[in-house]
Amino acid sequence: MTKPNNTTESATIGVLQKINAALSWSEWTFIGGAMAFMSLLLFVNVILRYVLLQPIAWAEEVALYLVVWVVFIGGSVAVRTRGHIAIDLLPLILPPSARRWLAVAVQVVTISFLAAFFWYSLQHTLRVRSIDQLTPILQAPMWLTYLAMPVGTFLMGLRTLQVLMKTLDHEAPNEVVMDLKD
């Protein structure tokens, strides 16, 4: 990674690192909290259903919609930590310089896909909001569930852009992992 040339650039990098750390913490906190809440809610619901014969009517609906959010926010974490499934046969047989440019090409294609997905998912979310669709049991706005798609896709695009910047900054593509320390 190149060293900053001046104090302004150094301050900007410091701010970006703090934003990255805060975003990473927010992602992990949301995912952990949602998973803990879903686990507890479904455990209590099973006990209530089979022991007291009085299940919580909305428990499965809430758990289902939280899973959607966890998947899309988790996709961002997977991009940041390079946790998505990848086929690495071609990079293994290429020389290091070609490996880097292949990684750049893959990241550019990924950003393009995510931009298109973001646009269409946002349009769909706005369409669902405009017709005032509600969830079956809670009667909550359905667009809140669909909002997971553009939010998660935006975060995945941001994380892919971060990986692209690190790759362009001459780091080995297989070693680009952005942890809370980055």
C-alpha cells in the first residue's frame, strides 16, 4: 500500500479507516443481534407451541424477514472478508501480474452487476412501497423487507470497491482481506 504524501491525505485515510471500522462493527452487530433475537424468538415459540399450545403468531414472519436482512448484510461482510465462494484455478496458473489484472476485471464486473441489481431492487422496493403492500400477519410495510436488497447490495458494492482499490494499490489479490483493523 502506498504511503500518504501529505497530512491532508493522511487525515483523509484516517477518517476513511474509522468509517470502515464503524461500518464493519455495525454489520457484525446487526448480524449478531438479529441472529440472537431470531434464535431466542424461535426457541420461545417452539416451547410455547408444543408445551403451552399457544405459539406466537408473528414469530415465523419476523424470523423470515430478518433472515433476508441477515443474508444481504452478510453478503457485505463476505465481500469484505473475501468469504464468498471463488474458483481459483485460473488465478493459480497465471503469473502474479496477470493474477492482479484478473482480480481487477472480476471486481469491475462484480461492481457492474451490483450496480444493476441495486437499481432494479431499489425500483422494486419503491414499487412495493407505492402500493402499500403489508406483511400477512404483522401488517407491517412489506417494503421494509425488500429494502434489504438495495441496502445490502449497496454495502456489497462499497466493499467490492474497497477490495478493488486495495488490489489496484499493488496488493496481492488473494491477500486482500479488510478486517476491523483496516
